[in-house]
Amino acid sequence: MRNARHYLTVTLAAVVLLGIAEPARSAQSVLVASNRCNGQTIDDASSRIRDYDRHGPRDSSAQLLQRYGAIADVVATLNEERDILDSVCSSDAQRAPLFAQIAEYSAWALALESDVAAKLNASCPAAASALPAMMLADAWLALANVVNSNNGVVPTTFSDVIPKVRTRAGAAGLTLPAWTDTSAYWAGQVREKAKAAIATCPTPSPSPTP
């Protein structure tokens, strides 16, 4: 089965060029960066996530696979948007709130995707727990990266998504560490353990991109 979480190809309509002395081009670059840092793409992604949360998919395999892929597209879009904003936004003051929003909605999307993964793999209990654990570890890491970069201060906007991740993690048997103990290494360990569990299943299961 093809990996359901694939990355979208994003083509920028304008590229900000650094070190150009020409005044008109410099002014245009500043304008592009300013317009690109308005969070519109994040808002669009959040609308899709909220809609998916309000309207769950039917339990047919086709519907579940369709929803799995749709959520994966949102996560990929948010990941790409973070890379783009990191390049075009001119200051940490611009980037920080946008990065926090991206982390929040990515974690929310991964929580919803973990629900779908559990249903898709209901025939193999090992995968039905392992795949959600992988996604929820990624969700927790996304939140922790923001918290840790903010000297331990948890953004108030995380108050809704944190319980979503914690509740599902408990159901998947995943223990979430403290923020300061959450790292890419920890998430990688969860992933490796999950892969070993999934390997015991008789058929391939859709899984996150490495």
C-alpha cells in the first residue's frame, strides 16, 4: 500500500532574493515577505482540521483511507509552510506566533489521524496501537518544540489540543514525557518500537513518513 502521508509540492509565486541592491526589487521583496507572513495558509489548514474534527469519516475502508490521506495532506502543508515562513519572515517576532499555530494545528491533525489509523488497523491490535503512538509522539514533539523554545511557557492556544493528544496517547499506551524530556530522540524511539510491533501484522499498514 502506498504511503498515505505524502508531501505536497509547493511552488512559490515569488522568491525573496537577498543582497540585491536594486531599490525596486528590494522593496518588492519586503512586500512579498510581509504578505507571505500573514498566516493565511495556516488559517486555511486550521479550517480543514476543525471540519475534520466535527465530521468524522464513515467506517468503510475507502472513507477511512480518504480521510487519512486528506489529513496527511494538511500536515504536509503545515510542515512546508513552516519551512517557507522560516525563509521569508524577517524576524523571530514574526515567526514565533506562526510557528506556534503550526505546531498546534499539526498536533491536532495528527491526533485525528491517529483515530483513523486505529480504525484502519483494527484487525491487528499491535498496529492499531503502534501507529497512533507514532503519530501522537510526533504531535507531542511539535508542541514541546514550541514550549521549550519559549523557556517552558505553554502558549494559551495549546489548551485545547494538549488534552486531545494526552487522551489518545493514554488509549494507545504511550507515556508522554515532560516538555523538557521530549526530544526527537524520544520520538524516534517510539517510532522504532512501533515499527517492530507493526511488523508482526500480516498485512502492510499505512504509516507516517520517516
